[in-house]
Amino acid sequence: MGHFSVLHTDTFGNGEVLAIDPYAVRRTEWTVEADYRYPSVNPVAEPGPDGRRPVGETHFRYRIELPFAVWLGGASGPRSVLFSVCAPTSATTLRLYWMAAFDPAVYGNGPVDGAGLQAVEDLIWAPDKAIVESQRPARVFAATEVHRAFDGLGVAYRQALRDLGFAG
Ligand SMILES: [Fe+2]
């Protein structure tokens, strides 16, 4: 959550949010979960007279299904869910599959603009991809990392991967 207001200000990141409220992380044998409410900028709205796009609370609900699948509720709007699965293709590459679902009671039964959704997600994920691909060392279990409280979800996920034997 800590990078939203720094890395994603071209889309949903709110540059005025300078602190991350504490959040709880829940762990079971095969899941890691966290909820977080964030005053996100609407990435597809037109800017108002002040040049700003509207801000609204997004209730992010993360549920990681170990080892490589994630349900992300709320990110694409209330009662939406984005499901992604990473399929490793080598020690340093992967293929990412994702799908989104929207409650017809909120969004209607009309067709989803898949190309539009893909375009928004490409914009959101582009800076993440650039950061991840530029990290050195490339391994995620680097002992020299410094974590803060807002890294709790990621830290718990890494611990869960270690517990499954992925720390080699
Ligand atoms: Fe990101």
C-alpha cells in the first residue's frame, strides 16, 4: 500500500496521502489476507475545473491463495474482483493471467469493455513492472531490504513462501 501515492499518481494514486494507516494481516495455511481503505483517484474520470480527477474511497481486499494466485476485491470498483495468477516460466520470468468480474446488480448486465479495462490495467501495472524489473538483486529474499509497517502484507506473503520452501 505504501507505493500507491508515489508510484501510481498517473492513475489511482493519491499524492496527498502521505501516511498509511495500520492494517491487519490474516494468515492461514494457504492464504494471506488484508483489507485496506484508501482515498484513490478515479483513473478514468475527466479532471474537474481545478485540474484534479475525483477522489473516492477504495476498499481493497487482498486474498492471496498460496503460492501464486491473488483475489483483489474492490480495486476496479465496489463489488468488483480482479483475480490474477502468476505462472513461472523460468527462475526469473513468469506469465501473468488475470480476469475481472463485476456484480451485475451494481454494473448492469451489459458487456464489459474488455479492451478499455485492459488499457487501464496496463497503465496501472506499467510502473510496477518497471520497478520490479529494475530491482537488484533480483531475488525477493534479499537480507538487505528494509521493511516498514505498511509492508506487512508483502512480508507475510514472503514468510508464507518461505514456509512452503520457496526461499532457496
Ligand atoms: Fe503497484
